[in-house]
Amino acid sequence: MKKLLVLVTILSAFAFNAHAGSHMKKGDVSKTDYLKQAEARFDRMDADKDGILTVAEKKAYSAKLKEAREAKKAKEGTKPQTK
């Protein structure tokens, strides 16, 4: 369980950087709320629900988020970013 919490914390830090402010409300956040959000994100990313995030699952989740962002931009009439 301790390893899971460490992993969730690390992954949530990555996710917060990648999606800064996308789910946060203005104001303070308790450690409990932060960890709940991180655990929920981990659960969404863990496609086979085995409690382990593989590189493939992380890449698939990132691709899904990117696709959703681009669809939203297209709906709003802006062009998706290209690299």
C-alpha cells in the first residue's frame, strides 16, 4: 500500500504538471483530497485494473487526453497543435 501511495503521488505530480488546473477549484486542497484525486486518476489510467501502470497504459491515457483536447479545439473552431 505504501508503494502504491508513493506511485500515486509521483504520478499525480506528473498529471498536475500536464493538466495544471484542469480539475482544481480555486482555494486550498487538503492532502486527503489531493490523494483521492490522484488515486482516481490512477484508476482511470490503469486500463486492466491490476494496480500497476504500465508504460503502454500511461501512453494510451496521454493519447486519450490529447485526442479529447484536439476534439474540443476543433469543436471551438481552433486548429489542433502540431509538433
